[in-house]
Amino acid sequence: MRRAIPFAILAGCLGVGVLPALAADTTVGAGASSWDPDRFAVKPGEQVTWRNTSGVIHNLTVDGTHVQDDGSAWTYGPQAYPARATSYEYHCTLHPGMSGRFYVNESGTVPAPTTTPNPSPDPSPTPAAYPTPTPTRAGGGGSGGTTPPAGTGGPAANRVSAFRASPTKRRFCTRRSATCPRPGVFLRLTLGASAPVRVRGTLRRGAKRVRAVSLRVRPGSRRVRLPGPRLKPGRYVLTLRAGDITRRLRFAVRAP
């Protein structure tokens, strides 16, 4: 087990510092196929450390940014937190279902789940929401199959339950050459939904907005190519949103 490097998330779930320590620290342990704890909260400025003492190889993705297993680091300070309370997902891509979530807020507490109270039963019968359709038969009246009311099972039924995103590697090439047989930027997207979902986002290079991004993603894990014109060399940040879940990815494009 290598020594943790302050202020950096390291591959393989080694000692990982996410925030400069101004208050209490939180340590997350990696088991064979789960995190402990897998749900917790911190205050802005506190430090989180992921440690792997399980003997099983793991890696770590936080907020859509995957940490490579070669020991490269991703620094993340409290200045990156938005002013509002928020939360971040973390997971190991080698073990499906090995995921967790931590919350950042001024109280350092996990929000209570919201519940909707069950309405009191109405003793009086409630009229049907739709008129009873008249049975029809092909070619005229009579008995036959009925047609369900329009609008049921629509877009509201296709809710995004999970969304993960990461670049397939840290640096890409965008011009074909002997050292770049397959140019382009490629992403790994994992979507939990019952039908394809439109994923939208924004691509930035430094402080400059490069373009809007729109992808139609099918459920499951997919390797997709970033659409649009060829990118210039430099470092990029891609923000993607599926349903109510937002992911931020970082990658670089090298010169030809």
C-alpha cells in the first residue's frame, strides 16, 4: 500500500485527498466489492480519503472523472464546490454496483430522504380518470379489444436512475497519422433508464465555451465518440447532464 498523496485522488483507491483539511477528515475503505461508508457528508474544506486495504484491485471515479491506475492524480479543492449544497457520486469501474455518494453542505449531514405521505382513503368511489372506451371490432361495431387511453407510459416513465461518464483515456489525438490510427475523443457512458435518453452538455477549453454537445444514449454501458468538428490541442472540460444527474469530465487533446 503506497503512502497517500495530499490533495489528490490516486488510482487503485490508494490514499486520496480530495479537500484541504480544515476540519474533521473522512476515510472511506474499499472492501472486496463495496465502499465503507458508501453514503456520508462533509463540510466545504474538509478532507476525504479513499483507502484500499482489501487486497482486491480497485480504481476510483469521482464526479465523472476517472483516476488512471498508473498513479496519475486529480486534485480537487474546496474552491471547486458551488455555493449551493450538492453531492458527488464515486465508484469503481472494475466492479459493477460498487458505488457511493457523498454530500457537501454547511452542516456536514446527509440529507433526509424525502417521502410523500399516503393520502387518506376516500370512502366515496372515484370516477375513472379516462372514459371507458367502447369495444370495437374491425369492420364495424360489436365486441372486441379495447384501446388504452393515450398518454400512459409516456416520457415520465423513462426516468434516469443512474448516469456515469468518463473519457476512455486522458489524452486524445484528432488528426490521423502513423501514431494516431483512430483520431477523435471517445467517452464511456453508463446509463440507467428504460429507454434511450438525450444527454446534453457543454464543452469548454479553459474559460472559453467551445460548443454545446447533444448525444442520444441507449441504456447500459456504451463507448461513444464525441460529436462535432476536430478539436484544437489543449485541455478540455466537458459537462454532461442526463435527467437530474450531471457529470464533469476532463481530458486533453495533443498536438499532431
